[in-house]
Amino acid sequence: MNSRSEKIFSAVGADVLVTTQDDLRFYLTGFESSFGVVINDGKNAKFYTDSRYLEAAKKNTADGFEVLEYPRGTKLSQLLKDYKKIGVPMERISATEYLSFRDSGFELVDSMSAFRDSMAVKTEDELSRIKAACAATGRAFEELLPQIKEGMTENEVAALLEYLMRRNGASGTSFSTICGFGANASVPHHETGDAKLKFGDIILIDFGCKVGGYCSDCTRTFLFGDDKKHEDFKKAYAHVLEAHMLVKEKFMAGMTGKEGDAIARDCLAKYGLDKYFTHSLGHGIGINIHEYPNLSPNSDDKAFTDGMVFSDEPGVYFEGEFGIRIEDTVTLQGGRVVSLTDSNKDLIVL
């Protein structure tokens, strides 16, 4: 049994740990698949999958797992018949699964908090994958800029960027790329569409990719030509960038997510912009684009530690006018914030 699986099993305190969720299973086994079950009883760790993945799983699953083909027609409860207390991620199982376990006589113990705490602090291998994903996003963005032309649609720009991320080593996107032109940038999660780019438009792009199963997250806001009508935008951009950089300077290990959010929010409040900062400062990043821990006004009191990876993304949004968000993927090393995203954050005018 590998150390990661052993650590989570020990923290849960059940007779057996049962993991079926794709991301949690990948975290344990290091193998990505759309189907599988990991059963770990503290002595043996078994990874069941189907014939589509069996050959690859035997070659690529982390050490410490016995890889087996899931027996067709067998209910999961039959594989667990020797156990009484089973650990499952309660918030991630369906009502049907819960009822099935309960009706089969199992006592359920929540494993999600153990996964959450373990996944929050990245290993050097995990950090290297996230760094590679951030590098791919940075190179792709730099290659995108000279290819943006008037008349292109939001969808065309997003598609080109996604292609460039793949060309730079990504296996895919970490979420659907958000591209908003002009007033569309005022919607934080705008649905990328067919709006056409015009001279003087503000462009906001929120994008990220996956490398080795791990995500990057980046947002850039810039101008497509300067029509001299964006003085308010430029002032607001400078203030958002100040808030973004202040987080990197002031946030450190031992502080809470709530305290981190307050650094950016208080900075924007000096300029009367805090009421336009309508989302949280950031979120954890790893196998999933949104993970624990969070940086928000409502974050719990758990202190951040070295090895945590999260976004630094203050933003302001003026309905029907424009929006600004500046986002890097960052981590804590030696107690201080280190950016994993290298691309330029000064205001770009194409």
C-alpha cells in the first residue's frame, strides 16, 4: 500500500476505505480513468477497473496497488462483505449510493475531510505538474496575443488559445475558457459566445490547462487598441493590480483565507472599489480547478501552510460597462507567496 493511501486510511478510522470518484481515485492511484474502485483495508490496497483500462492501469498505477478487473455483474457491497465500517466521501456520493450502503448494513464514516486536508498540501511532484501547466498557459497566452485580430469572435479566440495550450504540452483545459469582449467582461463567468472584437474593446480571458492531471488557472484583462475612452478602466486596472500584488507581498503561512481575502478587499476599499469585488480572492488548485482551501470573507479559520496552491484573483465588475480580473496561480514556499504564473500583468494594449 502506498504512503498516500495509507495516510488517508489511517486518518479516516474505518475498517476499509472505498473510493469511486474519478479525482479522488486518481489522487490515490496516479491513474486517470472514468471508472474504477479503490478498496483499501490498511493491509491491502486494490484498484478495480474495467477492460478498457486494465492494461494501462497495470503499467501506470502507483506502487502499492493490486490492479484487478472489476468482476462483471458484481455489486460493490459483495466486494465489501467482510467489513462493517466503511469510509466514503459523504459529500461526493449520491443518495442512491448512500441508501445502498445503508441498506446493506454498513456503517458509514466520512473520508472527505482526510482527502481534503491531504490534497491541500502538494508534494514536489504535484508542484512540478502544476508548474508545467502554468508554463503552458503562459506560453500559449504570449503566442495568442499577436494572432488576435479585429472581427474575431470570442469563441474563435478561446478556441485558438485552447489549441495553443495543447501545442505547449497540455492534455486539455482545466475548465471551459471564458472570453469576454467589451461589456461582456463585466460578467465574471461570462458564457463565451459569438460577439465580434472591435477596436477599443476590453478583452477578459480566464483560462487554464492540465498537465499530468493537474490544473493551472490564469486571467488576463487587456485592451484591443486604445481609443482614448478608457481612462476609468485604466485607473481601475491599476488598483486591481495593486491589490493582486499586495496579496503576494503580505499574505504568508499561518494566515487564514479570510485574512488573505481582506488584504485585497481592503486595498480596493481605499478607492471605493470593494463593492464591485463580487467574488472571493481565490481558491485551491490541484487535480480539480476548485479545491480546498479558499480565500474568501467566509473562509474558515484553518491557517495556510507551505505547499498549498491557490489563485490570487481580485476583480471588479461594472455592470454593462467592463470588468477586470487579474489572476495568477500561486503557492506558499518558505512561508511566502511564490507565483507559478510568469506572464506579464502590466496593462497590455494590442
